[in-house]
Amino acid sequence: MAERSTAAVDVADNSGDEPLAADAAKATADGVDTQDGRAADGPMPEKDGERRSTAPAAAPELHSGHKLARRYRLEECVTRLDGFSSWRAMDEKLRRAVGVHLLPADHPRARAVLAAARSSALLGDPRFVQVLDAVEENDLVYVVHEWLPDATELTAILAAGPLEPHEAYQLVSQVSQAMAAAHREGLAHLRLTPSAILRTSTGQYRIRGLAVNAALRGITSETPQQADTEAIGALLYAALTQRWPYENDAYGLTGLPKGVGLIAPDQVRAGVHRGLGELAMRALANDGATASRQEPACTTPEELSKAVAAMPRIKPPEPAFTAPPEYQHTTYQQGSYGRPTPIGAPTVLSAQAVPPPPPLQSRTGRALKWSVAALLIAALGLGSWQLADTLLNHSKQGNGDTTRTQQQKTDDTPEKKDPVPLSVKGAAEYFPDGNPQNAEGVSKSFDGDKSTYWRTKSFLDGPEVKIKDGVGIIYDLGAEHEVSAASILLRFPGDHTTLTLYAADSMHPKKSVDGMKKIAGTTTNDTSVNLTAENPVKTRYVLVWITAMPSAPYDDFSNAGYKQGLTDVKFKG
């Protein structure tokens, strides 16, 4: 399995009273804001769950350079609070940075932390920062987890200002979907703060501290799904307004005015996206409908995820166009040849007129002029005579020759027609081994929307698909056509994608690919493919068959590995 990058899990409490700029300035390398040596994630509201009060045990007195299990070397303490400490460490076996939580084995929460870490590790969802190890050893309990050095936590992002609508939509969509998956496995977070949300360099959101953060603090809740849903609503509210939706300031964000209660985001900040604002209210106001629309409240991450999916798609902003600078004359064109302009002289120097050469005034000069003129007259006369002779010969041939030539061309070689687009009437995934890739997403490969796509699973070996003959989709053209060309947009670039077009006998052919007639094929490193058949093939069903795929990073649906997707497929005939 490919090695994942790593990130620390924020675990400490803080009042969050420092101003926004102060918090942003104290971000550590792992994205955890610190204040006085403590992570500045601030207190959650009372709805976050009940925190069991316990007598804090002394945090283990360890130092940089200490090694756990002869493998994890502690390098920097990022948090020390309430009987436990958190460190940035180095996994010397795999040569990668990791995060480590440490607490004494006799700590009141040690058993709960171990259980939470092991449950979180079993989930294995790449949308969460992964727990890599959970061990009790030598009177110590330690939890090892990923460290993401290229990620930025939401606290630091919000310090720069509110998110634009498309980015806020991606935040609530990805976080609600991830938490819905966690709750289906019986896992809750109970500590979804801006410090628990990381944005990677590829634009994906990762959640850290699933179950573990709450266990370290002793936080529980009788309604964990509602608690996590309201926390997601608070994150969306803060992303839209740069304000925390409660009266107390927290996470470097200013709270709402005292005594006014929860007010809609568009009343806090002008220009807030209406649909997203109402969605935040539905997640926060779980005791009733929103003020602007009588929509039911969202009480679980699953309901919130479905509400996000039902919204009209929010497109990313268009890239800003920068006008080119005005054309500036160079000093060479101005006539100064790079010399500096003298003080007091005008900025632009006018070019001095160069006198023309003197005319030929001598006797020899006049003779030369008459000779040249005579030669020119003779040349013009000869050219005119040749042109007239050519026109006369052409007219003698008459229209009969032209008509005969046109008839001969029509009889011998019919005119070749340009290919016309062929509409796709339906499609189905082709998987002769009985293991489909993404059967429900087939329609996304020819819907004309370049933002949607059918995708394969992620394979460990590649680029050639070794555990299968290939993957692909059969397209129904509605009737038999002469298929001569295809244009295909792919999801991932890289070395390399190999795909071939075959003529199938039905949507579910009995023949294998080896028994089908090949139309065209190619291997490419690009995301745009144009295929042209040497000879058109008459068929109703066309198979797009992929036998090699490039390596691609993690995305919304699959881990990093060898994979590919079909964004838009069109045929001509």
C-alpha cells in the first residue's frame, strides 16, 4: 500500500480570546494554532457534548530525541495539557513525519483513548487523518497518526477572510459526506472545530481527530449525530461570515452580538450566498425551520449531505483576466539608441528627417533613366501578349471540356462527406469478470458536462491493468452507423493511458474483446484523445476499452493509485 503523507491532530483547549491576526501568526508547521504552548482551538459550545471532569494526571516527562518502540523519535512537543502531550515525531523505519499523542497508562482516559484510536483506525477512510498505531507500552499509552505538512487548517484560512461560495460549498459537501460515512460505522467526532479541518494543497478537506480528540478531553454526547451536524453548520456559518455563530469569541473568530441569538448569515455579512446561508441555519437551528424558507432542520450528517446534494451546483469563479500593459516605445525606436535622456530635454525625442539622396542630374544619369524606362515598357508589352494568348487558348476548349471533366470526376470518385456527430442513446459498463468499477456513474461520461465523469477504481500496479483484461463502457448509438471517429476527454493525465474502440454486437456481448472488430486505438499522456478509423466500421454498439491507466493522487472517490475516468465521449460517422 502506498505511503500516505502525515499531519498532527489538534487536542488542546483554549479560550480563543486573542484577535484573529494573532492566532494566524502563531500557526505551527503542522497547522495547529498555539497560544502559550497550547493549541488554540477554543471551547466548543455546550451542545458539543458533556465533558467528564477528571483529576488530570501528570503528563509524561519526555524530551526531544526520546524513541518509542525503537521506531518513533520525538522531535517537537506541540501540545502539553490535561495530563497528555502531543508531539511531532519521525518514523525512522518508513522515514516519514508522524504525530504522536502521549499519556500515562494510569490516566483516567487512557483506555477510552486507546479504544477510540483503534476504532478510528479500522474506518480507513482517506477523508480522515489516519490513525497509524495505538499502543500501551512501558506505563505509556501513545497514539501515532498521520502528519500533513502541506495542509492548512481552516482556522488559518478564515484568518484571511470568508470563503467564496464555491469553496464553502466544497467544505460543507466534503465534511458532511465524510461524517455521514463515519456515523454509519458508529463513529462520532464531537470536536469538529476549525482546527480539526485541514485543506490540502490539492483542495481536498481532511478531518483530524475522529473520536480521538473527544476521548482525550473526556467529551461525550447522548445525541452525537446532532452534535456533529451542528458543528458542521457552525463551520459553514464561519466560512460564509468570518464570525463564530455563538456569543463567545472562539478560534480567532468574533462571536455574534450579545443577546440577539442566532441570526442569518446574510444579516451578518452582505453578499452571502443565499442557499448556503439557509443550509447553515438548517444545520444550526435544529429546533425548527429557518426564517427565510420553511425547510426542515438537518439533524444528522446524512440529512445535511443530502441537502447539499439537492442544491443547485455552484460553479467555481472564473479566472481573473489581467489586461496587458500598454505598448511602450523602446528607446531604440525613439531614436536615442539606449542613451539616457538629457536633463531638461523633452521625454520623447522626435526622429530627425534623413535627407533623400540627390537625383541623377548628370548626362549619364539621364541616359540611365531612359534606358530603365524602355526596358520596363518592353517587359509590360511582352507580359500582356502572353496573357492574351493564354486566355484565347482556354476559351477555344469551350465548356464541353469542363463539363466532361466534372462528369468524369462524379462518375469515378464520389465526393467524400465530412463525418457527422452520432448521438449516444444509452450506455452500460462492460465488466466480463463480474467486478464493475462505477456502474452508476456511466451516464456522466456522455452528459456533455466536463465537470462530471465515470471513474475506475484505484489499482496498486500499473500503468497496465494486470489483475483484469481491462475496464470500459459500451455505448448504444440507437441504430447502425458507419463509425469513423471519436473524441474522448479523460479525467487524469500522466504516463500513460491506452484505450481502444471496438464494435460490439450488443450492450452485453457474449464475445470477448479479442473476438470484437477493432475500430481504432491509441496510447496518450494527455487528457484529450481524438481517434480516427482507417476504414469506418458499421455498428450500433461501441466499446471504449481501457487497458492502461496513469498514476493519479487521491480525490473525492478513491485513493492514490493507477486510475482513469471518462469525462466526455463523442462519436462521429
